[in-house]
Amino acid sequence: MDESQLIVACKKQERSAQKALYERYAPLMMTVCLRYSHEGETARDLLHDGFIHVFSQISSFSGKGSFEGWLRRIFVNLALENYRKEKRKNLFLEEYKQAQIDEADIGFGEAVDFEDVPRSEILKIIQELPPGYQTVFNLFIFEDMSHKEIAQQMGISEASSRSQFSRAKAILQKKVSIFQEKNQ
């Protein structure tokens, strides 16, 4: 079945089509979920919730634009919603963790060459970032959002978005440098 036939069948709530659509897009959407979560279990929960949302809202897909883009938007929005919920629940803990990051230890240095670092290692490093840094970094780099858009989505100031992005980038550079030193 091609994509358009699969979508039509899913709109009719055909289980076999839903399964086929899931199998086709789950690996790609899992990558999106992993970028926005600190652990595999949360990513799997986001994936599960995302597909429930997809199947309940698939009738709203008009066929204009990319289906993959429509899916990605659902999963990113779900991840942002999850982030906001977690932020409210763990605000104190998150602030404490971020306060523990000493800028002197981050090592704002020259740009690091990421090309010789496996994608799985970069993903792991991104997942280790504090939640706010991780979300801002992902939205800016992978979703191509401006700091103004990120600030609006996350309910923070533009300056905070820029600061969190800079810190995330510095932490990534430091950890990638450490990884490269260990693997030389």
C-alpha cells in the first residue's frame, strides 16, 4: 500500500492499515521522541501517546503538505506538552540541577568537529542535557525554530532561550571533546 492508500484506510479505522502506518513511521518518530526525552521509557510513552493522537486525528489530515511533516508536528507538540507538564512538576529540581552547572567547567571553546562522532553518541549526549537546555537545543537545531518562537512555545523569555541554547551547545562541545579524546 502506498502512503495515500494507507492514510485513507487509517481514516476508515482499519486495524491492518494502522499497524502498517505505525510500522512505517514508528522508527522515525521514535528518533523525534528520543531527542526530547531523557530516557527510553519516556520516549516510548511519547511514541505510544503520539500514535494514539495520530489515529484519533488522522481524519484532520487534508493531504496538503507532507504527511511525515504532519506526524512530526504532532510528536514535537506532544513532547513540548510533556516538557511543560514535567517542568511544572519538577520546577524546583530542574532549577537546582541547572544551578549546579558551573559555567567555568563548561569550557566555552572553539567549535568541535562532530563528524567523527557516531549519531548514537550525539543522541545520548543530547539526552543527558538538563530538560530546558535539551528542549531549546532540539527546537532550535532540529525544528528550525527561532528563539522568539521557542520562547513563546515554552513560556520563557527570548534571552532565556538564547542562554539555554548557548549552554547546551557548550556542554555538547565539552562532552564531544571528551568522547573524542577517549576514542583516539
